[in-house]
Amino acid sequence: SAVKGPLRRLPEELDRPGRPPGVVRSSAAPAEANGVRLSGDWDCMLPSEAMLLASRQPMLRTLHHMRRIERSLLSYDRNAWLEDEAEVMKRMEMRPFGKTGPLIVCLDTSGSMYGPRESLGKALVLECLRQAHRQQRRCYLYAFSGVGQLQELELDLSPQGLQRLLEFIKFSFTGSTSLDEALQASAKRLSEEEEWRNADLMLVTDGELAMPAASVMQDVDEACQECGARIVGIVLADKAGSAMEQICTELYTTGDPEPPDHFRGRRGIAGSSASAVSSSSAGTWPKLHRVQLQKRARVAVACAGSDPQPMLASSRSFLVGACSPTVLSRSARAPASVSVRAQPTLRAARPRGQTAGAGGEEARRRPDYAKFSKELLVVIQEADREARRLLQPVLGTESLLLGVLVAPETSELRRAVFGDGLTSIQEARAFCEQRLPAAPSSGAGKSVAKRKSKARTMLPPLGFTPMVERALCRAEEEQGRLGHESIAPAHLLLGMLQDDRGLACAMMEALDADLETVRRKVLGTLPGALAKVRLSAAEQVDGVVQEESMPGVTATDLAGRLLKAHGVLTEGLVERSVEAKLLLLAALSGEHLFLLGPPGTAKSLLARRLAKVCQGSFFERLLTRFTVPEEVFGPLSLKALENDELRRKVEGFLPDSDVAFLDEVFKANSSILNALLALLNERVFDNGGSRIDVPLWCTVAASNELPESDELDALFDRFLLRRAVPRVSDVALPVFLRTTLQVDAAVDSPAGVADAAPSADAATDAGSAASLLSAEDSAKLRAEVAETVAFPDRLLQVIADLRTYLRDEAEPPVLVSDRRLVKAARLL
């Protein structure tokens, strides 16, 4: 019988007689169609092959029989997952797990579960036992409440098991809540007992619990990663709570069962109150609602006792406290040293004057605080003091800039970058007081003054705004690009300058500081060869832009056309400058670009606009598992068939195009993928008995997911340039919406991105836009570079050492092919 159920990433299993039972993909029970393949079977051939057989022309029927003899009929690939004797391989694949594993239930028995939640929790335990018995699964129960209060019970339908279960149901719930011991016992059972290694965990609670210790969560993570277990949480309340959101891989809420007023607080009649509430709300509670969980980066912060630099450890704890929801709600003080498993999402601290949007992948990222230098930690602490002085509830970019200006550790950076233009701290503070929201009333001011009079260690750190979070993440990216060991205040300035919508950039502009000049000065203060290269490139680009803007002066022809082409590609789009630059780089180098991202992020739109700025024919096709080669490479020539030749009419199809866009490229069938290998790499196409050269210049491929099968590695290796395209961030969402509303012409872009192609055509003439770049420009540039640019031997050795490091020391290992390595060196 076919094996169904959720897919898991497990070792591949191949059909081998005489081996232990497993789960293999077989065509013995064709339950689903997974694509198109070549075969000699009539029962699964495509309708196009059946039309050849039913044709009245003998030549077409002969062609059909010839294909059947050669087993090259286009057929549906129909198979299913079956339980059969199999051999386990080293490669991984996505498949259903044939055996249903055990179930571990962790039930909250604390006092907060008293009442309707208690009845529902016990009902869930009974239902788990019933379903486990029905599916022949083992079931184990951990009942937890306070510290040291853990009861465990293996549930079964034997007489002894039912008696133990009935005794458990009789008890009422009391005590505090601590999840540590239940999770630790579950992790130990998963990792040490072989029969429980494939178990799943289910947590039933009301959400009123604290985050478990970091050591406990580390044990749980290691056990789940080793055994592939899931942690499913069911919260018997309206809100799941931050702890459950960080622990579970799947999370559901049932709503909050509020008893009537005359039942609240009367624990002596719990049975009657529970039954009354259950009967009155039977139609509305419980109802499961799935909680959308967000992936979070784990952050480990050392305790002050174990850190050789206590000031550094406490500063990092200060940062962790600044990102915690308890600080943002002002309901608890941040401890002196914190060890957290994951950074929660900022909820209360939003950009001033903005609301949360639908995008925001970048806003949910968290920087690695362990990389922060001592100087940067001092800057953030000074920024916290400045924000409090300005009576701000959160720490914004303007406070960060003030922290850079007032911190003694950044005096050299301040003089080198700002000179005398921003040395007046009072002037900068006055600007902030004018632009920030009005200060609170006198009563609030007195309360703030009272808080200031207390010891500074008693004050919790202010929460970061999402814009500050993004600036810190960009600072970490700048540190990685430049190859520095730690994140310094100069990296923070570079991160803030990437988004000119912050109040810090407005402050610098108001005080006569040009942002591009500030960026170049900051790069000049950083050490290392990479910083010098970026500074030189920034100066050259600035010179090209100035020459282009000066009347009567024309910049380099190619540089000017590149600037115009970049403007055409990004016209009306938000946060797509990097993607446009990669498109131009792929066009100039003659390489192919792969764009990965969710639907509606302008991947198709950017590829179509590339066809406008590149001279030549354009081909576009959406590939599926049912796409036939005739749709991509052209139909068969009937005249050639009369001469017993199997040739295609390629005019107007991929082998005849200069620029191509292939959407969902990994979903194509094997007959198309195999032909693409030579076409993308060698620029040749086998048309019948002859091999023809194709004029293909640049191919842009897009997909919503990465390839899961190793069979697609050869095709994926053809795309030298790769880019993950995110959705529009929360900060840019108002600008994106305004741009969309201002477009007068019809919008034909994907959902979520404004298509401003009509305005681009208005700004750039169709003829000039089509001639901005050409294949001749690419060939000429590559030939010129090959003659004039010399590759140093030490840089070649660095590339060779990098491949060795990626193969032998990286986790997981990254294998770089010889072809990809050569193309990467040529691209450099």
C-alpha cells in the first residue's frame, strides 16, 4: 500500500530485495504524477504521442512506433511511495516516514490550569491515548508544574494502564509552572532510548510559563535535530506567549475560556463551574488557531561571572535586555547577565509614525552581539542615555548617532568623519528635540526625573526600533564584507547610511554633512585592503556621476549606459537596486543569474526589463513538470520528417534567443533539463543530427524554492550568480504603496511590487533603451579585460585555499566544481 503523511528529510532508500523493509519510490502503484519522462509504455504516454499514433499520415505513425521502440515516448512519470525491501543510502531525500513514531505529551498541571483548562487538558490526554492506540503508537505522559514536581506515566489501554490514567484524572491542578524538567526528561528519552528516537513532542499548557534554561533548550535542540522530532504546542488561551513561540515548531491556540463573574475565584465548586462554563461555551470554545512562527537566530550571551571582561559581558546583557519583550512592555527589569536561546520579535518598538507591514523579513533579523566591540557597546549605552534625556520610549537611529558623537572612545572617528560640522553636541540635540515627538506632560516628566534620580543600574534598557535593528544587522554585514574581527562604530555608521530614511541621516543632512562624503570618510578610517578597494571604487563612481551631471561633459560611454540601464531596471521599484546591478553584471560577463524568492517579488519583472536594455530577441517561459520540449526548443519540422530527419524549428524559441527568462526552472522534466545543460554552458543545441551554436547571451532563472534532488545540481551549477530576493521591508512599505498608487498606467507586475514600466518607457525612448547594452559590448569588454587585467598568483592561491576550506572545514561542506571556480575567477 502507498505510504502517505508529512514529508521529512531522511536518508534515501533504494529498492533492494532481501534488505530490511523501508519506504521507496515505485511505479507499481501509480498514485501521483511527478513529471514527464521517456518510456515505451502506452498506458502513460502524453496526448501528443497518442495524436501521432492516431494520425492518418503513415509517416507520423511510423515516427510514433520508432519512438516506442527506442523507449523515447513522452510519458507521465507516475509513481508513489511504497513500503518495500530497501537499502539505506548516504544521500538525503524528502519522503514520508513509513512508521508512525511514538508520542510524548507534556501536560501543564500548574494552578493556572485550574477550571475549564483542566477539563480540556485531560480530554486532550485521553484523545492522544485513543489516537495512539488506533495508530499502534506508544504514548508517554509527563505532567509538570513547579520545580521538582514532575510525574511521568506511560499510557496504554491495558487494565493497569487505564487504572493509572483514571487515578491521574481524579487529581486537581495546583502549584507553579516550570517546563525545564519536562523538556529535559523528554530530550533524554529521545536521545538515549532507541524505541523513542522517532517520537514527537506535544506541549499542552496555558502559555503562562517562563523560558526554560539555555542548557535545557540546547539539549532539546540537539535531540530534535538528531532524531528529526517536532515540538507541537497547544496553548489553551488567546495568546501563545513568547516562550512557547520560541520552543515549538508548530503552535496552536484554542482561545481563552473566561468563566462567568460569579464563578471566578471560587475554587470550592470547581466541578460545577467547569461544567457550567463548558456547557455555555461549547459552541465557541475550543477552536484551534495556528500561530505563524518566525525563524529566529540563536544568540548566546556569556554571564558576567565567566567573562574575563565583566564590563563587556554586562554590556551584551544590556543589548539582550533591550530586545526583550519584557523591556518593551516595561513590566520587568533586565537582569545583570542573561542567557537566551533566541531573540524575540520586537512588537512594541515600531518606527515612529509607522505601522507594522506584511513584509519585514529584514526587520526580524537579529545581529550577533558577541561580535560587538567594546567601543560599540559603549556607544549603545551612551545612546540609551541620550534617548532617556530626550524622553523617548525607544532607542532610535538619532540616539545612536548622538552616542557616536558623545562617546569618548569614538573621538578619533568623530574628528575624521565629521570634522567641525557636527562637533556641536548641543546643536545635534536641538535638532532631535525639534524633530522628535513632543515631550510628555509635567506629571510624566516628574516621574522620569524620579527614575533618573535612582541608580542607573535599576533602569531597564530601552527597546530598539526596527530601524535600529536593521542598522545593527547591516553593520554586521559590513564587518563581514570588510573581513574585520569585530563590529566597530564605523561599521554602525555604514549600516545607518544605507537607509537614508532614518532620522540620523536627516540630522546629518540638516547640519550640512553630505551622506556620500560621510560614507567615504568612514571607509577611510577603516583598516584593511578591502576597505581601501571600496573607498577607491566609491570615489570612481562618484566621479562618473559628477561627469554625467556636468553640462557639456560626457562620461565613459559604457559607464554612462550602465547608469541609464540601472535606472531603467529600477524605475518604480523599491529595494531592488542590488538585483538590478546583478542583472547588469550577468549581462556584461555573459553569465547566468538565478533569483530565489517568494511569489510577488518582481523576479519576472526584472528579467523582462533586462530584455528592454539588452539588444536582441527575448524568450520567456514558465516551466512545469508537464512542459514538453516543443514549448521551449520549438516544434518538430514536418518537412524534415518527410526526409527522415528529426529537426526542430527553433526560430522564436530558446535556441534562437539572446536573452531568456525561465521561471520555476527546477520544476521542468528531465528531457528539458538535460538539453539545458549544454545550452547554458557551451551555448550549443543538438538539433537532430547536427549541433548548432546558439546566440544566447544571458539567462535569468527564477524559483520559489531550492532544488531538493541531487540530480539538479548540474543545472544549478550553471548559474554562477545567485540572489535571494526578499519582500519589501516594513520601512519601505509606505514608499512602495505610494509609488504603486501614483502609477497611472495599468499595472502588470507581480503582487507586492509596483510595475513602473510605462514610466520607464516615458523616461527612456524605446529605441535608446533597447540599445543600451548588446552582446558586442559584453564580448568586447571580456576581451579587453583578458588582455589588460593580470591575475596575481597570491590571489589565485587564496581562491584555491578557499575551496579547500569550504570542502574540508565548513559545516555543512560546500563543494565547488572546477567549472564554477574558473568562472568565478573570470568574473573577478
